[in-house]
Amino acid sequence: MLKKLIFLSLVFLLICLPLSVRITVKAQVKFPDVPSDHFAFEAITKLVEMNVVKGFPDGKFYPNNTVTRAQFATMVVLAKKLTLVSPATPTFNDVPSSHWAYRYVETAFRAGYVRGVGGGRFAPDANIKREDLAVLLINTLGLQSEAAKFTQPLVLAQDGKEISPYAIGAVTLAYAPAYQLLNYHSAPGGYRIVAPKKVATRAECAYAVYQALNSPKRGGQIVIGMSQEPDTLSIVGTMAARSQILGSVGWGDVHRADNWDIYPFLLEEIPTLENGLWKMLPGEKMEITFKLRKGIKWSTGVEVTVDDYLFAHEVVMNDKVPLASRLPNSIVEKMEKIDNYTLKVTYNQLYHLANLGLWILPKHQLEPIYRESIDKFLKSDEFNRKVIGMGPYMIEEWRPGERIILVPNPHFPFRPVMDKIIWRFIRDTNTLLATVLSGGVDAVAPVGLTFDQGLQLKRGEATSVYKTYIDPALIWEHIDFKTDNPWFSDKRVRQALLYAIDREKIVKNLFQGLQPVAHSWLPPKHYGYDPNIKKYDYNPEKAKQLLAEAGWKPGPDGVLVNEKGEKFEFINATTAGNAIREQVQQIIQADLRKVGIVMKIVNRPSTVLFGDYTRRRQFEHTVMYAWVMSPTSYGTTLWHSRYIPSEANGWVGQNYPGWSTPRSDELLDMVEKELDAAKRAEYLREQQRIWVEEVPSIPLYFRADVSVAKKNLANWKPTSSLVPITWNSEEWYWKK
């Protein structure tokens, strides 16, 4: 008993001591167990300065320790600076006037912030659960009537159904963009969850209280610079610039967060084997039931229903629609509409990503044009530019070559904080950098500045209004060969070029060695990455040997010629105006000239390069660009022979090199159907060994994700993957 009293007294002293009492433990703003990238760092720092929370004698904060109901009531009273009351008769029989938190519990109760647990009890020593944390703070904010409107949870998490009925409205509001009181947790399998019944930690309580005191400031706008302009916002688009914009507009059944956890939006929950919505059938078939949330609407105000999935399936499976891939719809055997909000899908094979959703399109908007003419449909503004979605924003204006303006979608479940997002297209990266330095933009998306420019801004960050984000990413910079071109049909020639290019020099001279040389197509952060893959070190003599074996001999001027007397000259193209790529080209050009090869540089605007030039394989010889991957990318559309774009297959696929190897195809098919992640990784490693031997592309380096944002912009959270920076744009706001 004595130990318990001592512990409670110590906790009170260190966490919840009122301002009028002197303490011997010096307040400390920085704690070694709360680094600057901790989600609650700012909250803890500010609350310590306010004497609402304190650290322990050893200098630590212990952010993962739990908090009792009495401690939290005291924290709220201190944060709100309420005048303490001390009634003669206690309200709760387990919080007598002699209890250390008596005045704080009574004050919080009379303010309407806390309530008892029944039977005249408050349970002061009980740990506070996360859903109760939400209830207490929503009460503190006076939002009880607003919370009462929610009878079903509307949270972007997999476990919404686990929220207790009494807490549904409070938890829903706690995660709304206007309040942002709670953080999310991660669950096995990579799911984002609320964990409503888990005990709240000191860090979570501090974060929630601080957010309640500093609710996001509604309004304002953000101007974002980007070095590319999408050629289309339709489903046939493949540019990264497109995904950055659609991250605010499109939305759909399943999404990813910055830590790559997945969560449902349109769906009530993501189908899994565990929740029974994903079932295995005889003959390696599958059945998945998708249950839609009721009341989710397109930005036109029309409710999203199963009919939108059925219409999208018809469009996606139309051979005249030039998609990079028709998966997962291409393996659908049957779609069954149970009702407007329930879709049962039977698949004709196993597919490890099937539960992440299907293609969906607004039937009411697009079907009339589609029925009239498929050609007119594919060229229409409604399909390409005036796209509608169910996300937090919608397109107000697209001025080609200049900007796209987004405004709040009035039919999104919760109003986003910002009033406007303006995308400025500044194709030349040097001009984009100058715009940042002059304050002409508030942020720059990952499709923007080059790595060296990011380093330049990082060095001056201490005195700048901007913060620069540089993180290793799932971005693979490379050069595609056109392998069915006679110049590059021989793998010895492709291997020779790889030996002839000093890639270590490129990363050392241009990136200070901070972006690693790529030896395959899968980045180190991908689960299928193989660190022991074969490496082509710089070896110009080996390159000359292979070229000679392939029939290329030095001519009178030193340029290689074949038996027909044709000089080894080829064209390389990349995005015009990208300063770093143009420098890479110069280095490669010089290296290849040393072995007798002439590389001609003919660059093109991004809208041209990523249009038919690559999609329909119209490039002459080679093209340099990057693939931005997702955590689950497995390369089928990039390397399988059925995904070589051609008129015969409706220009489906991204196998722009035109590479075809039977065993690689077999392995990629195995990856697609395998539900065991460890086995998928094994198949991918074998596929990479084949790829490295065949060299359909020159792997240059794995890029870092570079973006910039003003320091007072809240919730700019890069993902280092295909997940766009706008994945949480409804939560962006300017700090007060």
C-alpha cells in the first residue's frame, strides 16, 4: 500500500502538478525517448512548456507509459486553465476529498469534461482507453450533439467495427480533419487501425490534449510546384504527376498511408480471410465480397453504388481502352450485385492483391458518352480533364501549361481544412528551384526538384522558411532499351553498355554517394529486393570485348561499325528541362564515347515522353525515366511478355523494352498467384537474376524522395513510394 501511495504521489508530481507549487525536478523540454520525428514531439514539447505534463527524474518522458483517468482529468484541467473547485461533498465515492486528484476530477466533472463509470464511481486508477480518450476530449470541445449524429463509425481504419457504440460519434469526430485528436496504430498484415480499446499512452494523451487546444485552422490555400503536368487524369494515365493530383480527388475503396499501412474508405472494411469476406474456392479460384459504406458520394452529389463498379468493369475490359493493366478485373469470372452496397466477385485464379479493390468509375457521368462512341469517350474532357471523384477535393480549373486548382468537395464526409490547393507546373527544375528560393510556392511535390537541388535547400534549412524532405524511396531511375531494335537485340551489347557506364561516378559526383547505384529493378526497401544480385562494375575493357564478340569493330574515327559498315550511333531521350537527368546524360555520353559508341541526346517534354512515345513504344532506341513503385509492386506489367504494348493487345502494358523471356513470365505469374509473401520474395529474387543477365534496361540508381514544404504546414507526410504526397491532403493546414 505504501509503495502504491509513493508511486501515485510521484506520478502526480511529475505529470500533473499545478503551476502554483514549486518542484525540485527541473522542467525539461527535450527528452531522449521523444525524438523530433515522434508523432507527439511538438505536443509534448509545448505542454511541458505550459507545465501541463512533465518528465521523470532520469530525464526521460516515457511516452509509451499508460495514463489513468484521474491523471488525464488533471491534464485537461491544467491545459484548459480551469479554476479548481473543492466541494464539501465528493461526487464519486472512490475519489474522496483526500485523494490527490480530488479537485481536478471535481473541476473536470463540473465542466462537463468527464463523467463517472456508474455506481457512483469514477475509477480514478483505471487506465484510460483510446475510445474513452476520444469521448472525453469531444466532451471538452462541446461536440456531444455533433457526435450523436453518427450511428456508424466513419474512420479511415480497418477496425472501425470494434468501436463501442457509446464512442462511435466521438471517435469519428476525433479523426475528422477539423480536429485530428487521435493517431492511428498499425496491425499485423499492414493494416491501419484505431485500436479503440487499447490503453492510451502518455504520448497519445499529450497529443490529443494539445490538438484539442490547437484545433487546425480552417481556410487558406497552398500553392504546390511540380516539374511535370499530367497529360491526362483518366485511368489510362501513368504519369506520377497524375497520381499526385488524384490523391486529393480520386479516392476509392482502399488507400495507403505514409507508413504504407492500408485502410478502407469506400469499403466498410478490407476483405480478408480472417473476416470471412475473402474465401478460397476449389480449382484455385477465389470469392471476395466488397461491402460499401452507405452515403459516400461523388463530387456531383450522386451516391456511389455497386453500379459504378459494374460500369467500370465494362470499360476496363474494353480492348479499345489503352490501360497499362486490366488487373484485377481481367481475372474476374463473375460479378454479382447483391444490393446497391454489396458486390460479390468470383476470380478465375488466385491473386494476392485481389482484396485491395477493383476499378471504379462514375457511371452517371461517363456512361452516356461511352455508349455514344468509344473514340469520343477516350478523347472527352469528362474522361481526361473534368474528372470527378469521391475524395476531399474536386477540380475547379485546369489551365494547361500553368496550373490546376482544387477546391473542397462539398459531398466528402468531412470538409478538408484548406480552402484551395493550387498546382503550378514549372517544367524546368532550375526555374522551379528559383521559384522556391523566391517564395513563389508553398511546397514542391516529389515530382519536382532534383536530388542535388534538395541537398542545396537542405544545407540552408536552418535559416529558411522551408523544410526539405529527403528519404530513400521506391524510385528506380533507369534507361530502357528497345530490345527488338537490331542495335540492342543482342544481350551482349546491352551488357556491354552497362559495363561501359561508370555509375559509381554518377552517384558520387552528382549525389555525394547518397543515392545508391541500382543493380536490378527492385529497390532496397522492397520486400523482394536481392542484395546479392550480380553486379556490373565499371569495366570499359570488358565492354569492348563484348561489343567485339557481337560484331562491332572500331572504324577509322574510333566509332564502332558493324559488318554492314553502320556506325554505332543511337538516340537517348528523357524529360526536357530536368537538370539532373541532363547531367547524367552528359556523363553517359562521354563514357560510351570511350568505347566507340555515339549517344545522341534528343529530349522531349514530359507530356510527350510519357505519351505515345513510350506508351506505344515509338522511341527509337533508348529512353531514360523512373518508375515509382508501390510496396506491393511485383513487375508483371513491366516485364511480362503479355504486357508489351502493341496494337494487337490494345497498347496494354508497360514493358516498353519489349523484353520476352519464358522463365521470367512464369515466375511473374507465380508471384501474382502466391498468397505467401516469403514465397513471392523468393520468386522475385529468381526473376531478378534472369533480368540482370538479360539486361533489358540499364539500372542507374535508386532515387530518394525529395519534396519541400513550408515549416508551418502541418501534415506534409512524404511516402517514398507510389503513394502520392496528397494521400492525406484533407488534413493539411497552416499552423497558427
